[in-house]
Amino acid sequence: MELQSVNKIYQIHKKSRVKRWFFFIFIGGIIVLFLPWTQNIKVTGNVSTLYQEQRPQQLNSPIPGRIIKWYVKNGDYVKKGDTLLQLSEVKEDYLDPLLVKRTEIQVEAKKGVRDYYEAKVGTTNSQMQALNAARDLKLNQLKVKISQLNNKLAGEEAELEAVKNELKMTSDQYERQKKMYDEGLVSLTQFQQRNVSYQNALAKKTATENKLAQTRQEIVNVNIEQNATIQDYNEKLSKTEGERFQSMGQIEGSDGDIAKLENQVANYKARQGLYFVIASQDGQVVQINKAGIGEILKDGESIGIIVPEKVDYAVEIYIKPVDLPLVKEGQRVMCIFDGFPAIVFSGWPNSSYGTFAGKVIAVENNISANGMFKALVVQDKNEKQWPPKIKMGTGVQGIAILNDVPVWYELWRNINGFPPDYYEVKTEKSVTKDEKSKK
């Protein structure tokens, strides 16, 4: 009698399919070994941006002051130019409410002083012109006088020659008359008359010589007066010129003071505009670290952070030094953002779900503080767009795509500990250079 339990447990009489399944599995394994496998390296990073103005910006106090009013709170969205808070002055140099007006009055006063000195320079110029005209007139008068004295001197010299001739003739007549008187040919009266004529001619000659010497002395005196006049007017002109230069120096000094005061006025007006801290761009105000009214802010002290509203996102990835030669500009990177579900097939990234394509645009040559090299990845515009809900600082896991190789080769490489195949990505620039060289 057969037992049913024996028939259920022992199935020796039944036909087995183990060999068939083993054959199919073996053939399938061989086929899998020849399937393509995409080599890659794993990287990590975070979401950032390419442009400095799109990064979170510190809100700093432009001047030291006391907070008197807040216009925003944490989390508020603001537009460029919106007022965030109002400050009041704490420095004693700027406490005067009429500081700008009083400084402007000082400017006007300095301008008045400058105008006074400019008028003084004009008066000094007129004085110099008058002195030059008076000097020229006086010198012309002296020249005319010298000319007249020279004419007088010439006349007196001619008169002296005539007197000398007359004296010579009278002297000859006197000598002859004396000889004739000694011989008794003429009377004493005639001799005395001739002697008187001789003495008169001699006196006339002396008088003429004196007049000539006086005229020559007058000419010398006029020349001395001419030199004295030139010296006197030169002194007056030099003194007036010195006063003019002094006034011009005062004008230049006034211009400098005016420029300095006008600069102070502009600074005071600009400082008054700094009592209101305004938003530098559109964005969200976060991390406000000052509370309440009346707190004192130092110059440049941080108030909070404004996160820009519109951002061109990029990913900063960090590459191990051993993998650095494998990453080049233009290389494809598959990004997995934190908070977004993804199913990843390491060897077949194109079949993964929840990954977003990007490309490397820059690799820094300097090592970062974490001992790895930073690279920047931007969105590949030819593929699926990155999720719009990502935020600055979001964590990212990246898969840098390398060569396509058979599965058996990848297994062999990992068993032997060989690195992935090294290759260079041809960027658009290099391609165009190659094309140009071929041409």
C-alpha cells in the first residue's frame, strides 16, 4: 500500500528542470557580462550659484547708530530699495540737527572771503597799472628835462668858445696896448680902458664856465633823480605785487577751504541718507540678529542676511585628489538633490529616476579646506530642467559620468584595484580649434 506522504516528499520518478534553468542562468550571466557599463565616480556637494550677487548677502550697518524702528521681521520678502530699519545718530560730531545748514553757512562765508580777496587782487592790479603809468610819465619828464639840459649845455659850450675867442682877442689887444704904453705911444687912459676890456672878457669867461659846470651838474642830478625814480617805483611795484600774490594765495586757500567744507556738506547729506538701511536687492530677510528698539550698532556690524529671490543655481561638488584627473570641463554629471526621491542604477545612469543632468564648467586648481578640490556644475539646458524648489545650501550627491565599458571589464578592473579609464572631454572650444587647424 503506497503512502501519499511518500509520493509528495520523494519525487524521484518526476522529470527535473534544474539543468535547463542552470543553462539559462549561465547563458544570461554571459550576456550580462557583455552588457555596457558606464564608469563613474561618486561626489558630494551642495547647491550654490555662479554669481556673487545671487548669493546670500549680509545686511550691515553703514554707520554706527541706535535702532529706533524696524520695518521688517524674519522671513519677510522685500524688494530692492525697501526700508528695513531706521537708525539715529550716536556720534557727538553729528548730533546737531542743523549741522548741514550751519556748514553751508560756513561755505558761504568762505566764498565771501574769497570774493573779497578777488576784489583786492583787482584793486592791486589797478594800482600796479597806475604805478606803471606814473613811472613812465615821470621818466618821460626826466628824459625831456635831460634833453633840455643837454641843449642848454651845448649852447653854453658854444658860448664858452665865443667867450674864449673874445678873451684871446682882448688879451692880444691888451698886450699890444701895454707895449705901446710902455713905449709912450698911448696915454694911461687908453691903456686902462683896454685893461678893463680884458678884465671884463676874463670875468665873462669865468661866468660862462661856471654856468657850464652848473648845467653839467644839473644833468648829473637829473640822471640821479631818474635812477631814484626807477628804484622808488620798483619798490612800490614790488610791494604791490607782493600784496597781489598774498591775496591770490588767500584766494587759493579759500578755494581749498570751500572745497573741504563742500565735501563735508556732501558727506553730512550722504550720512543722513544712511540713517535708513535699505534692501540691496529682491529677496527674503532671514537671521536678523538684533532685537528690539534702542540697541547700538557698530560701523559695519551684521544685522541679518537677505537671500536673493532670483538665483541661477549651480552645484559645488568636491572631488578627491585621486579622482581629480578624471574630471574635466564639459564633463557630464548626474545630480541627486536632497529631498527629491531618486532610484539610481550606478552603471546605467540614463536609466535612473530622479537624477538631473549637469555639466562641469570649472575645476578649481587650489585644494579646499576639506582636503578636496571644488568644481562647479551647471544645468544642462539640453536635458530635463532642475527642480524649481531647490534652495541654496541643499545637499547634492553627484555621479560624474566616465567611459562606457563592458560589465566584465568593470568587474576585472575592480578586482585588480585599477582606476577608471582616463579620458578627456572635448569641449566646444577645443573642437573649434581642431577644426581650424584642419582647415
